[in-house]
Amino acid sequence: MYREHWGLKELPFENVPDPRYFYPSPEHQEALMRLFYAVNNRKGAAMLTGEVGCGKTILSRTLVQDLSTDRYEVGLVANPSLPPLDFLREILYQLGVESSSTSKIDLLHALNDVVVRNLNAGKDTVILIDEAQAIDDEATLEELRLLLNFQLNERFLLTLILIGQPELREKVGRIRQLEQRIAIKYHLGPLSLEETRKYILYRLEKAGLQKEVVSPEAFTLIHRLTHGIPRDVNNLCDLSLLLGFSGGAREVDLSLIQKAAAAVTQS
């Protein structure tokens, strides 16, 4: 609705995990580097945690996009709150194998066949579990540990990446054998004031903006109201641009941010 008014080619603050809009803040870049390290060096398992809206999902999609399909086959499980057998079937499905078997042994054999097939083709298998904190069944978490038994004497045959909210660390910690096998861990925090400013400008530029439209004072207020949480920044900035369009504003200033924040509170 407001793109033409602000000189944008597309909406800059959509809360979808589009890798084009991944902003590499120092923390996000560090997290991505560690996940790449875990995958490239076959470290077995890695875990990324962070508060709601901190950018974990878009980071994971950026990782997947940047992994060469010639070298990696990636199974992405986005809804892992499943009983153990359904969980194994979902992993297989995401790796291109459909199975209706109710036998755990059959499912593990099928997964082993996929992993060996990839190995023979010169490809590594990566299983990425998003929203992993949603796993409530400890038996399902136990299956994650057992996946790490797919290994040769000198290397793991698959890489498991767990991504979730802070409570994931507590859940994993209850299963000591799983916790000990996670070689790489990182916790993603919110953006600083300066990184919030850069984040907003980055997304506006990606969306085609070629001029400055946000006042310095507005950046400070945005950070104070959102605490540097990217999802909240997106929501506030998107509404501010909409209200600015409807009111004929040419700059996102303090009053516009305050108006948008009041609207968010009322909703």
C-alpha cells in the first residue's frame, strides 16, 4: 500500500524468513559462521538458541540456501512436536523418502540407506530442526541422540542442527548424552541501538529505498520500544510506514513512531 509513497520496490519489513533480508549483525554473522563450521567439518551436532523474534529462522534459511546442493542434502523439519515414529517419518520425508511404516527399525534402516546413498554420491546429510523447543516428548529427544550414532570410525555420517528458544537448552540438558554430543552452541541476543539502526537501513535499502527517511531520534525510540528484537522492529517500522503514508508524511520521525507504538499497544 505504501511502497510508491516511500519510493520502495517491495515491502521491507515483512516477518518472513527471506534470506535476501538477512542482516549480518556481528552476532548473527558469528552464529552463521559457527553453524557453517559444524556442517563443513562434520561436527555431529550444533545448537542455536535465542529469544522469540531474534532472527533464528531467517538465519537457518540463509544457512540452507548457502549450502551447495552438490555437496549437501538438507532435511528441514519446521514442526518437530511429534511422537518419535512420526518424527522419524518426517525426517525421512524431508530427505525425499515417504514411509508409512510403524516399525522404528524399518524407519532407521531407511534413514541409514539415505545417509549411505548420500555418502556414496559424495554428499553430506544435514538435518535441521527448527523450533526444537516445541519437542515435549523426551522419547523424541532421545531419537535425536540416536541419530548421532550414524557414523564411521573417523566421521559422523550426518550433521544435526537444533534451533530454538532458550528453553531448548534446558530440555537438551536433561539428556546428558545428547547434550555432550552437541559440539557447537551459540545463543543469539537482541540488536544494540547501532545495530538496530543498521538493520532498519539495510532492509530499507534492500527494498529499493534510495533516500534517508528515518530521523536519528526515531532510531533511538524504535530501539527502546522493541529492545532490539528484529521481529518487533519489523512490526513497528511496517506500521510506521503505513501510518506515514496515510498521513502524507515524508519522514519517519518521533511522532510517527509514537503513533505506531500506540496503535500496536491498542491492538
